[in-house]
Amino acid sequence: MPERTTRRDPHRQRGAAALIVTLMLFFAMVVTAVFVNRNLLVEQHSAANHDRATQAFEAAEAGLEWALAQLNNPQRLGADCMLSVATDASAFRTRYLRTDTNSGRFTPTERSNGGVMRPLHASCIRTSGGWACSCPNDAAPSLPIGSGSDAAPSFSIEFVAAVRPGTVRIVSSGCSRAADLCVADDSHRNAAFARVETTVALVPALRTPPAAALTVRGSVASPAAFSVQNVDPESGLAIHAGGAIAAAAVRLTTPAGAGPSDALLPNDATLAASTPALFFAKHFGLGKTDWSAQPGVTRLDCGTDCAPALLRAIDAAGSPPLIWVDGDLALDGPVAVGTLDRPVALIVSGALRLGGAVQLHGVVHAGAVSWTTPDPAALLRGALLSEAGYSGDGTPALVYDRAVLATLQRASGSFVRVGGSWRDF
């Protein structure tokens, strides 16, 4: 019987090899697709995290700038951080910082949270129209802002006391998604958080208070029986003049143990030789241009009668007002400018004419000063400075008040960043 041999079909062998190669290629393609897709997912996730982190950081930076601008805003604000005409409204600085006028230290306002005193926060959320903010007072908590905007970036602000007097730290927390308060916690896992802070220092409205109730570069000439009082033993001067003091009827009140002659310093050659610019800078620490350009200064053009505008600007201020008047200014009583709690720094580039029962609290500086129309209610409590002289038949009481001047020196002015104090850790 012939031997049977088995023969393999070469076509079938070639088909099996092709199938195996095809399956291997397909498997390689699948592995490659999975790997590429995984990389894409990682990149997408990384890009989303970077985007959220950038939003949080930029929100925190915006918070620092916003807080600094609000500190330099003297106007009264409501709970929504917008301008308010309510009599019980206060300025942002007054609401969030307490000032010790003796030491110059700033203490952040605190509120009770579950029996624990915590710094008061202000917070803002990004909207289509800008930032919508909440500026609660010391009796109300910070609440979520807006509804349906949880995905919007937000920031919250708090202040921290600094070691150096006249300074305070601003701490800004930024979030990529809105929260009750923008803080780092586990309740918003898909939100990024950033924290930045910087120290700001107060540039005082009055750098060096004058030593006398009335200080003039020129002469004092008045026949009126006006009064000048300075019972402060550290200064003691009633009138300090670069020229003569011709005021025979003036009534002087001096510190205990001091005589009338001790309260008058006429013909001061150094004072007379100083220029108006140096005279101003000696007391205010800045040149006139820089002082008037501060963000907290209200500037008025008195080409026409600006007394009503002056009173409106002072009434709108929730912190000690800083007023710069371009030109001359005339005020006729009865009128009150400033208070003991909110004294005014009033700078008049031209001549200041006061008439009758004008009552001023603060420091007043002018190119020249005259006070006319005798009235027993006329009063200036603080200090009066004139680049030229003082004249008139008015009968004001010029009272040197150290507490008023200390408020302007330590609780009034503009905040600026301290170089090298910014950090994000």
C-alpha cells in the first residue's frame, strides 16, 4: 500500500502569518491610542489645574490692589462696598482698622465667630460687570456674594497687625471658584487656592505738627481781641512768626508756669528765610504736587465759590478728610468744617478768608490768612499755618490741640506698599 504524505497548503500558511501580523499591528495601534489618549487626559488635567491656579493667583493679586485702593478711599461705604450716604456708614479704613493715635499702631477689626475673635473679612467675586464685593461691619459676617456664580473666581481680604507702627499687612486669598470665604479647605476639591500678602505703610497727611497754634512766615497784624491758646507743655508756643507780631489785644493762654512772652516767638530769621515750598514740606513731608496727588485727597477748583463743594466733600468722607483747594477760598459763618473725631487737613493754594462764626477742627494751611467779622463763636482747634501772614479784625479762638494733630499725623494719609514685603508663601 503506497505511503500517504501530508502536504501543507502554502496559501493557507501565508494567510495565517498575515493574520498574526495584522493582530499585532492592531494591538500596537490600540496600545498607542490608549497611551496617547492617556497623555492627552493628563495634559488636559494639567492645563485645567494650571488655569485654575492662574485664576486663583490673579484673583489674590487683584485683592491686594483692591484692598489698597479701598484703604485710600475716604468716602463712606455700604455693606456692598459702594458709596453710601447713610449717616452710620463709614470708610473702609475706619471699618477694618483701629488706630492708636498715641503709638500709631493699626489693629485689625475683629468679630466673634463661635466665641472666637477673628479678623473681619471683605470679599469679592468676579462678575460680568466687574467685581461684586461685600464689606461687612463688625457686627455682620461675610456672606456669599451673588447666586449662580459659584464657578467665578473670588478673593477675600483680611488685615494682620504688623510690628512696626504705621504699617499693616494685607493678606489676600484667591480662589478659582467662589466660596463662603475664599479659604483653603477640603470642601472645594476642584478649586485652586492662592494666598499673597504685602505690608503697606501710612504716608501721614501731617508729617511734623507745628509747635504753635498760629505759625506764619510773615507778620501777624490784627487789632482784634482774638485769643490764642497752647497749654501743651511740649510745645508751648501760641504764635510763631518770621516777622513782627503786632497784636496788642491778643489774649494768650499758656502752659502752667509760662508767661505771655514765652508764648510768642516773633522775627524768626530761619522761618522768614524759608521758601513757601520748604515751609509746606517741613510740616507735610511732601511737596505740594505730590501731596495734592495722593489718592485720598479731594481736590477742588475754587475759580468760583467752592464753599458748598468743600462742605459736601467733608460730609461725604468717612475718615479724616484731606482737601486741596486750588485758588482762593472764602468761608463765612456760621459754618463748621471738620470735627474732633474727623479733623480735616485743609490746604488752600491761594488766600484763605474767614468771616464770622467759622469753626474748624484740624490743620489749615494757606498762602495767606485773614479772619474778619468779630464773632465769639469763631474757632479753630488744631493749628493754623500761613505762607505769608495773618490779619483781620475777627475774634476767633485759635486753640492748639495735640489730639487733633495726632489724628492727622497717625490716622490720616495715604497707604503705599513697602518695598520687598510681598510674598506668596
